[in-house]
Amino acid sequence: VAGGAVAQDGGVSAPLFQVGAVDVRPNVAYGLTYDDNIYAAHRSGGNKREDIVHNFAPGVTLGAGDYRGQSGSYFSANYVASMLFYQDNTGANANNHNASISLGGGERLSWRFDQTLVSASDADTTNLAAAGQVKRRAWSSTLGTVYDLSDKTNLETSFAYILNDYDTATTFDSWRAQGNALLDYEMTAKLHYAFGGSVGYDQVDGGRNSIFEQINTRAIWEISPKLAMRATVGVEFREYQGISLDRANFVYDVAADWKISPLTVASLGTSRAVTPSNSLSNQMATRTSVNGLISHKIGERYTATLST
């Protein structure tokens, strides 16, 4: 939730086995979620339903080099099958596949490349009577670099391409291309401040496209060995094609990590972003969220997490 600014000290278990220099780590997770409105229905329409969702997620991770710290030269690949079982509304059961590849290297000029596939089953707001779900796949490709200009200053750049692919005719596919640049300065040993901006383009099938620019500022503050915060705050200016309507939006991503004990970490974060709507033609969606999480490591191989 908060970017993992504070790490746990529970130790790292040995991989199940190795293939050459590659660690092989099978893993499995079970999650239990209570949702008071599984189809995101308006309460006045009478379709609001609550349910308990069971999530069984087996997976495997491959890694070489410092793939846990992601420094130096490294490679990692991950696959997870997420199987959702609804306790009452069984028609909403779904299987989602998630995968990622990450690799990087370099010293003064370091680089990393990430390719991810995130699959989700979203509420079918246009066909609630069928008690169904809409499958969404988000493909994301990101290439980033960090260049050390001096002992205290570095330049961060990245380019990202994101494709949102839906499987029904009532939703709209979209893609985004975005470039980012930040100049980071180490004000003290525990405080980093950065200033920069972004420019991007949103393409929506059958909808109105838009261009956006952002002015961003970021602070990363290690308050103590047990408490760390980061905050990215900016203003986004968006221009819509084919219409004389320009909008300015306040966007942010703020989070904190608290290391309660060597084995327990708590996180709290909030964010606000603007994206095209994939269910309403020529509409934009402003998404604001607050997330809390507490994670406890049990021995070498088990972790328990509670989130809201």
C-alpha cells in the first residue's frame, strides 16, 4: 500500500530449489473479503448485494540476482492464478491470471523494465440482472532510468504504456502512453525532495480522446527507523479532442509505513487519479481511495495480512 518503505526483519526462506542461478519459489495465498456491494449497484435500485468472497491464489516466482532488493543486475518473473468463490452469489465466481516480469541493471545510470498483466473481474453495471462480472485485463509496460548527476542529485525518467482490455461489447477498451521526469535532491540523509512533470495521451475506443500534462512534486521522508512517509502531489491539466473543454484536477498519492515490530508492519495510504471511464461513453472517472494494511510475518514461510 505504501510502497514498502519499511521492511520486515523476519528473514528470507531458502528457495524450494534452483535451476542454475535461478531461484524457484512456489507460493500460495488465501484471502477472505467481505463486500457490502459486490455489483457496485446504486442502493435505490434494489440490486445492492453483500457477500463473502474467498480467494485461493497459487503461484510461482522465479528470480536471479538481487531480485528481492531489485538493485544491481537482477531478473524476476511471477505468475499467480486468482480463483474467486462467492459464498452466496456463485454466478459471480471468476478465475483471473496475473503475471509480471522485471529486470534491471546499471550503476551510475541504472535502468529497469517491467511488464505486468493484471486481470480483474469488475461489476457489470450495465447488466446487473445477469449477476455477472466483466473481465478486465490491464497490460502495462514501463521502462525507467535513474542517472546520478551528483552525490545528492539524480534524474529519474520513465515511459509507460497501459492497455485496458475488456471482454464485453458494452464496455470501451482504452490505452494510455505517458512519459515522466523527476529531479530528485537529497536535502538530508533522511529527506528526499523531487520536482518534475508528466505528459500523456488517453485513447478510448469509440470515445473522446484527451491529452494531459502534470506538474508533480514528491517527498520521501524517513522520520525514524520505524516510520517512513512518501507523498506525490500534483496538478493535472487535461485537454479533450473535438471539444473546447479543458479541466484542471488535483491528483496525489500519499502513504506511510510504520514498523510496529521486526515482524509487523502497518501501512496507510490515500490516492486520487483521473482515468477514462470504460463503461460510460465520453466520460472521465475521478477515483479517490483510502487503504489500510497490517502485515505480520510468521516464521520463515508465512505472512498474515489484514487490509481495508
